[in-house]
Amino acid sequence: MKRTTLLVAVGVTVLLALVVGAALATPPKDATTTPLTRATLGKFEHQSDGIKVESKQRWADVAIAKVVLQPGGSTGWHYHPGVTVVSVNSGAVAEYDKKCHKTFLKAGEGFVESNHEVHVVRNQGKAKAVLYATFIIPTKTTEEGLRVDAPKPKNCKVK
């Protein structure tokens, strides 16, 4: 196979993968995300009271966003780069992981995500839910890159 033909074949395969992946993604519904702040931390290592936080990369950022889910709202299936710590400020939500396991969280509770864990958060209640997400991410991550859309896992009926 000629080099040009090979490069065209690879390019078409990558393009198809991107188009199909985007088509299978589940978009947010009745969800509003508002970036609040972002700062570059650089490389860090801190430990206190039995909690250790360390960046093995040369540069890391911290970003905080407010997420409001209206009743019936959903984040859509997605994942985040780095490590994300989420706290439920008001209301209640159900978080589903890639195996479709449900965790119910109410105000004052939270969860941690890492390793590109695909999940969806839904507000199945009658009042809006407000969450705050703190991202510890590679500095090169764009604002749009804080959330990566993903297709709904197979055999999971949750939207």
C-alpha cells in the first residue's frame, strides 16, 4: 500500500471514529455549568491529617465550577481529565457509573472521580440541585476539555 493511500485510510478512520463517538454521546439536559475560578498550582506535594495530595506532573491547575441541574435534568454521559471532587450543595442527585450502579447523594454529600471514569448525574427530584465541582487537571486542559462527552455504556438504560 502506498504511503499516501495509507495516510488517507488512517485519516478517514480517525474522522469516522470522531463522528461516530460524537453521535453516540449523550448531551446534558436542563443542566447549567458556570466556571467560577481557575489557577495554576505548578508541581505540588502536600500532606496533612492523613490526607495526601500530589501532582506528579510538572504543572497542574485547579478549577472550580458550579453545576445546576433542574428537576429531570442530566449531565449526560461524560468523564473528566485529572481528579474531580464534587459536592452536592443543595437538592439531591443520582450518580450512575459505567456499570449503571446508582449512588444517591443529597446536600452535604459528594463523590470523587478519576481515571476517566464515565458517569452521568441526574436530578430525579422535584427541586433544582446545585453541585460544585473542583477539578485538579493538567495545565494544558482547556475549559471545554474539563468535560469529555461519552456514549452511554452498553446495557445501561439510564439516559
